Amino acid sequence: MKHLEQIEVKSLSVTPPVMAAGQSAHPILSQIDLTIHKGQWVTLLGRNGSGKSTLAKAIAGFRMPGITGQIRRQPRSELHGKPIPIVLQQPEASMVGSTPWEDVVLLLEQNELKADSIIGRAESALREVGLGDRLHQPIETLSGGQKQLVAIAGCLAMQSPLLVLDEVTSMLDPEAAQAVLERVRSLHAAGATVLWITQRLEELPPGGRIAALADGRLIFDGSAEEWFDRAAGGTLESICEKLGFEAPYAAQVAWELEREGVRLRPFPFTAELLAEAVNNYER
């Protein structure tokens, strides 16, 4: 995969066309400024209707009516002038091949990659996501999680400068969701830049960055510790709570401990982080 140095979003707004005279359109996105740097994992949070998917499409380079502002990829990648592929909730909706191998090969052919590189890139990408032994298995016999991995392999084979994953675990059972999440985390550890779109706070990675949307506006861009911090701004509510998200159980335990005078840092929002913070705590 080719790594970008950054994708810069400046003053991005998306306003749909006015459908009737005398009406004003409500913007889907309004004045978004966001920069994603090489190797980052950015979790994009927001409720339904907040503009997450529209922002993902804009960052990926999809054309849409009513878009203003600038989006710059630095440096230009092999996909310059083409949209970055997005992995969606239902990957089978965009699958065209009858097997993982055929699906990725056809994707590369459709995007006019060099013929002598297509087979090698497709097979290498499928092995990278753990599907090396399922290259020629019928798509309809794959699990939902395995179909998501095929779609991710397509992005890798395309040498996408950014992995864009739009609520890819939302329709999977917990085991399959965890398997996909762990596979993407391993790709990130190997250097991939990731934009992970979700409503599930249990999917936040330690040390990751959070960008949160509400009503089409970017209202938070920072660390998980800042997201869960109840002391931020001198209030008793975290930004997480203000936006109506239910914190993971570990975070709720940490808040209860804070009420008792036990302040754990870094703030633990997973069971593993909580156990480590408690073990390292000194009164």
C-alpha cells in the first residue's frame, strides 16, 4: 500500500440542492476542517444523520452536488483523480466476482491497473487479510466478516492511501465484528492509515484519535482521554456524555472510581486498560 503523508480537509461544506422554491436547504456538512496524517487511526463518531458517511465520501473523493471547500491528498497517489474505495456495511452490494480472487481481480481491471500486476496484487492482498486459503471459495459461502475482508483486500490491492471503513461491523455478530476489527488493527500496525466510522465506543483503539460530528459539524477532534474526561471545561459531564453516547463499562467503572477519589490515568475505556491502570495505581 502507498502511504500518504496527509489528507487535508479545509472549509468543507455539503448542501443539497433546493427542491422547491422558497425553501432553503439544510447543510449536510458545514465548514469541516480535518487533517488525517500518515499512519493515524481516526475514529469518526456520530449519530445517524450526523453526516459521517457524507464526510467519508468527500474525503474519499466521491463527487456530490453542493460540495464546497478543499480536499488535498499529499502526495498524489496512484488513485489521483479517482475516488478512494470505501468498505461499507454491506460489501456484497458492490461485489462483482463469484470468488474473492475474481472479485479483487475484476476491481483492479475496472480501475485499469497494469495487467501484469493484477494477479499478484490481488492474491497478495487477500493473503494479507487472512483469506489466502479461500481465494476461490464461492462468495455466497463466506461469512459476513469474510466478505468484509474481501472488500478490505480490494482496497489494499488498489494501494489505497487510506482505508475508509464505514460502520463495517454494524451488521456482524460480535465474534465476526471482533475478527474484522483485529484484522484492520493489524493492518494499521503495519503502517496503514485508517478512517474508522462507527457508533460503537467499544471499538475505540488505545491511543487513537476521535473526530465527532453532530448535525453536520465537527464538534470534537482529540484523544480518547479528552473524550471521556469529565473535568474538561470544569463540568461534571464528559463530551462523550454530552453527545448522548453510552460509555463502555470500563469507562463507567473509572468514573465511579473518580467519585471515590481514585483517578486513573491514562483514562481506561477498555477492560484491558482498566486492569492495567488499577495495577499501576499508586495512592
